[in-house]
Amino acid sequence: MSETVGATRWGDGPFWGVGAEWNPDWLLTDRHRRWRDTLIELCEQEMRANAERSDDELKFPRRNLELLGEHGFLALTVPEEYGGMGGDHTAFALACETIARYGCASTAMCYTMHITAVQAIMLRPTPELVERYIRPLNSGTIGTLSYSDPRTGGHFWYPISSGAERVNGDYRVRKQSSWTTSGGFADFYVIQTTSPDFTGYHDLSVFVVDSDVVRAQPSLWDALGMRGNQSGGVEIIQTLVPADQLVGPVGDGAESNDEVVDPWFLLGSSSVWNGIAMGAIDIAKRHTTRKVHEDTGLRVCDYPTIQDYVGEAVIDTNAARLAAYSLAGALDGATEGNRRVLSPGDTARAEYLHWCWQLKFTAAKNVTGVVDRMLHACGGTGYRRDLGLERYLRDGKAGWVMGPSNEVLRQFVGRSVLLGMDSVDYWNQTVNERVVTNETRKMDAAAKRALAEKLLAEAQAQEGMSS
Ligand SMILES: Cc1cc2nc3c(=O)[nH]c(=O)nc-3n(C[C@H](O)[C@H](O)[C@H](O)COP(=O)(O)OP(=O)(O)OC[C@H]3O[C@@H](n4cnc5c(N)ncnc54)[C@H](O)[C@@H]3O)c2cc1C
């Protein structure tokens, strides 16, 4: 095994971080590798330096996204006939990982949300949607997903603070979001609302709206990490949205979630966490191989403890990367390399949703431990801002808490393993009779009578509403 064959370049010299022989490149095509080379070049020339400014000044990474647009990456996954690069899920995972590792994690997260928004539109492409939102991508337009609702927290698929009604063939839409990456900076926003003639929280619809109808206050954004990604709250107040900006049929929201939003977002964001983990190990390698303790004559990397830290971090991160590329390959297989157009009712990516949950849990759990261990490996120098490691540490901490949070995901997985897939109960509608029976058993007769009266009154009101 040679360290120089296929070595990563960094400007005029070799890359100073973990060697290319630790990349699972057998899972990539030549085209993927060429795209990665271009991205690394952009990171070296400008994006990594811009990351520092974004972090220091809470500055949206517009220049980095412009650079991605100038090189076609804003339309990476769009078919060539619509002006895109025709990339697949593997290309997307690779791009998100590469931008986060070598360049800027905030940019990588904006990019994840951008491509996921693009894919949400491309699930049901119409000539109008393609002309308006897809073809202009190469001119640098940026999209995002505005899903998380202030009233349901990280259960971002549950949009209580939203609504849509029919108005002369168009729709009047309202929406409140607690978090939106690129909020106030994106050109278009893919949103999910309850449907017109709403029948319950499985009945959701997807719209794409332009920035001029979106209210945002980016000046309020401040956070531990991912500071450039500007994920503040946004609001759309009773806006008339033309019918051709409805994506898919009315009621397509749950299918859109399972078929595109979750798979693309979970694959992209997991790849960002993997990129941050590798980026932190890169910095630790550079520092520990250069710093010498003159009393012992040893470099920091010569201590077996430090080798153990790095060894475990690479092994764990590469397990998460293999999971990401394996899942990307499965999604490519299910969609003919992202070329298959699905009609409502067809599923492809949704069959892998439970694998997407596992991937996100693994990647987010891994990064949070790796950044801590790399800080320990670099000592006090790692704690100082000038090494650049502490930004990776802060950015990486977003993984665990980002919806679906790791608490939610491990419960989804455990619950579906034990009780079956249908038990996940996204919209809080399945009654847990065992809990109800157990709780009411604790009540005395008076408490039971009081509860029964309350429930009877509620049942009567419900019946009155439905008659
Ligand atoms: C950097 C960043 C960028 C983001 N970008 C976007 C974006 O572009 N678009 C978007 O729509 N959203 C975005 N989000 C929002 C994100 O997806 C979540 O909605 C948000 O992080 C939830 O925060 P919260 O305070 O409401 O958490 P809460 O949901 O209130 O969670 C608080 C705690 O409760 C736990 N918890 C919640 N539900 C359960 C449960 N059922 N079982 C067990 N424990 C539970 C959580 O795990 C957590 O520990 C972003 C978030 C971050 C951090």
C-alpha cells in the first residue's frame, strides 16, 4: 500500500491530513473522484478560509455557495437534460462529506438542505417547477427546507403551525418554522403544511415559495456551532401561492417525506458529520506529528495513547462512512442512479428509511465522540481557536440534536424492531392501551368517575363537531 498513489493534493503540495488510502474509494467511480478533486481545490483556494469568517462573524457562506454554483454543484443531482450534472446519491454523500471535511461545515449543511429541497421538487417535476426552480440553479440560486415547527420541536414532520386553503384554484398558505438553514438568505423555500380540507396529520402538502413571501430575522441567529448556516425561524403569513407551486398532488406530504426529504437529508447530513469527524482527525494528525516535546525528544504522535485516540477515531469514522456510501449505493440501485421518476404511490428510497435512521444515529454519535477525542489528543493547543479544531468540535455537536435527534432515532429503531414498523406513530395517533390501563388502575373510584365524565364531555363535543 503506497501513501502517494492517488494522494490528496492541497494546493501545490500533498494534503497534510489523513492519507487517501483511508478513503473507501472502491465505492466511487472516476467521475465521483473528479468531482471530489474539484471540491477539494475549491476548499483549498477559498472555502476553508471563508469558513473562519462565517464562524467569527455569523456570516452566511454566500461566497462558498456561489463557488459551488459556478462549478455546477448546486445542480449536482439534477438530470443533465435539465441543466444538471446528473449525479447520484453517492455523489451527494461525497460532496457533503468533502465540503465539511476540507472546507466549511456550515456551507455543507446549507448545501445538504439545498439539494434536499431540489430533490423534493424533483420528486414531482412539472415543466413550470423545472423552469422556475431547477434550470436557474447554475446561476447560483439557493433553496432550503423549512419544516421544523415551534410547537412540535424536532418532530419536524408534524407541522401544527401551518395551513393551506384553496382560493380560486390557488392556495392561501401560512407556515411558522422554528429553524430554517439559510433562513432569510435562500431564494426558494420548500415547505410542508397541513393540506387544504385537512383530515389529520398524515394529510400534508408540499409547496415551494419564493424568498419575497418569507419573513426571517437573520440578525437573531446565534449558536454554538454551524454559525454560518443561519438556521433561524421563518414565517409565511397567509400568502397566496399559485397552484403550480404545489409540489405533487394535495396530500403528497407524507410520501414526499419518506421518499425524498428524509432519505436525502439524512444521507447528506450524516455525510456532513462524517466529514467533520475526518476534518478533526486531519487537524489532529497535522498538529501531533509536528509538535515535539524536547524533554522526551518525542512528538505528540509518538505516544501510544495518541495513536490509540487516532486509531479508534479513524476506525469508527470509517465505519460510519462505509454505512453512508453503502446506503447511498442502495438508494442509487433503487432509483437507477437517481434517474427514476416516481409516480405517487411508487416507493424506492422509502424502503430504506430505517437504514437512514440508523446511519444518522451512527454518524452523529460518532462525530460527537471523535471531536472530543481529537481535542484531547491535541491538548491545550486544540482548545485555542488558532488550531482550527474547536470550530469542528462546535459544528459537530449539532449532529446529535438535529431532528430527528438521536434520542428519537434510537427509539424509532428499537420500537420498530420490537413492535413492528407500524408502531412508530409519527403523528401521535396510536393509543397505547397498556399505559392507559395501567394509569387508570391507580385511580380510586372518584378519580375514575371524574375522568369518565371529562372523557364523556370530550366525546360529546367531538361528535357534535363531526355531525
Ligand atoms: C444547525 C441546525 C440546523 C437546522 N436546520 C434546519 C432546517 O434547515 N430546516 C428545519 O426544518 N429544521 C432545521 N433544524 C431543526 C432541527 O431539525 C430540529 O427541529 C431542532 O434541532 C429541534 O430542536 P428543539 O429545541 O425543538 O428540540 P426538541 O424537539 O424540543 O428536543 C428536546 C429534547 O427532547 C428529546 N425528544 C424529543 N422528542 C422525543 C421523543 N419522542 N422521545 C424521546 N426524546 C425526545 C430530544 O431528543 C431532545 O433531547 C436545524 C437544527 C440545527 C441544530
